[in-house]
Amino acid sequence: MSIIKKVIQTQFKTLSLISVALVFSVVSLMVRIKLNKSFFFLFLIWNVFLAIIPYAVTMYLSTKQNLSKLTLGIGFLVWLAFLPNAPYIVTDLIHIRVGNDSLIWLDVLVVLSFALSGLFLFYLSIIDMQRLIKLNFEKLPLKAITTVILFLCGFGVYLGRFLRYNSWEIISEPQLLFKDIVNIFIAPFQHYEAWLFTIGFGMFLVVGFWLFRNLNTLESN
């Protein structure tokens, strides 16, 4: 209980912004369900829940006094395993089908609102992790590590979207996941779509983070 109270006190503004984004996303989804009489996009609730997990991990680690490097290391691995779930929501745009539906704009609005909420959580979580790493490992090249993480997330989104893996399968079916990853690396020309997507989506995340970080800096100044 004391941890929750401390989080609310220290990150009230950020949590308020997250709450507004998530409430708008859920309300727009409810309106869509009411008007279209369809529960198709209800999976977005689960996807945004998964997107909250990495932010919850960094938020929890930030409240720990005298955070040990071992605890940070374990937390980092858990955080990294779930991190691609946040930008993954962007790819849910593929579920939008253009047709004669006069409310197609509402489908776009619903998916985009969840996608932006996911990206907001994603970038906030990365900034928190950067701060934690800097406090405990001052000599590490933070910018290079962040760039690698962003491209790893691009690869993780590919695994989730096209090979249909999820974060839980790192534990439940690691051998199948490892086999597919190895195949992508040892036969890059046969899996060029994986590399194109990883590079393209990775660059999208890198540019987005650069913009988010600089806007954050401008606001602080």
C-alpha cells in the first residue's frame, strides 16, 4: 500500500496523463461497440494491459530504495520481454478494413487512440529505464543501448504480429521461439521481410523516441 501511495505522490502528473489517454481509448471503444453492434476490437483492452506491464515494472523499480544491481538486472529482463507489447498496438491498424461502412473513421479513431496510448507508455517506460541504468551503471553507453533496445522491439513486434509469438512463450515454448529466431539470423535472405520490418519499424520507434525525448526536454526547460 505504501508503494502505491508513493507512486501516486511522485508521478501524479504522469499517471493523470496516462489515465486520460486510457479513458479516452476505452470510451471510444465503447462508443464503437454501441454503434456497430460489434465486439471485434475488444482485444485492444488486453493489448493495452500488456503495454502497461513494462511501465509498471519501471515504475516499481523507481520506488525501490537502495536498488541492487541484481534486482535491476532481473527487472530489466522482465521489462524487455514485455516491452514490444506497447508498440505492437500500432500494428493493430491492419485490422481496419476499408469498405462501405460509413463509420470506418471511428474504427481508425479507436485503434489510433489505443496505439498512441501504447506508444506513450512505451516511451515513458524507456525514459524511466534509462534513468535507472544511469544511476547504477554510469559508464554504459546509454544512447547506443537505447537504440539497440528500440530495434529489438521492432524485431519483437515482428515475432508477435507475423509469427504470432507472445511474451509468455519465452517461458512456455522457448525452444520454438529460439528456433525461429536462429532461422531468421542464419538465412537472412529467405527472411528478408523480417529484416525489412525490423529496420523500418525500429526506425519508426527511434524517430518517435527522439521526438518524445526532445519535447520532454523543451517542456522541462
